[in-house]
Amino acid sequence: MDQAKYEKILRDRQREINSRLNRIDDDLGHEKSADSEDRAIERENDEVLEELGQAGEVELKAIAAALHRVSQGTFGECVNCGQPISQERLDVIPYTPFCKACAAEL
């Protein structure tokens, strides 16, 4: 398995998410409109941004864990059973800690 390939994918995704989170923080920090209808819309938009931010934080934690596995030389091994994670699975979810069989059991 080409761990360097996946490390690059993970680091690129990490940068992308951090950039998105910075933009979300900037958007959430903008002054709100004085108009009550506009404020209601802005509040709804803020809720969506906060949910996206939370999802990004979760993904960043998973990426950090995967990068740690890369540094430990265990990337690509299921953390549950120790069997190899298929390349096809890693291509779809490069930060997954589980093989297909163990993921199905969760």
C-alpha cells in the first residue's frame, strides 16, 4: 500500500477543511442585520454553518487519527481486527479506521 499517497490525500483534505472552517468562523463573526426578517434568515444560515463546522471538526479528528496511524506505520490496518483495509475502501474514506467487515458490525 502506498501510504505516502494516502498521507498526501489526508493532508490535502485537512487543509481544505481548515480553510472551510476559517471561512465559517468569518461568516459567523459578521455583524447581523438590524432588520428582523434578515436576522431570522441569518440565524437559520448560522445554524447551518455551525452544523457544517461541527461536521468538519469531526472529520478533522478522524484525519488526525489516520495521520497518527501513518506515523506509527499502522495505517491501512483495521484498528479492530488488525486485517488490512481494502484500497477501494481507503480510496472512498481515506481516514477510516475499520475494514469493511468491522465497519458493518458497528
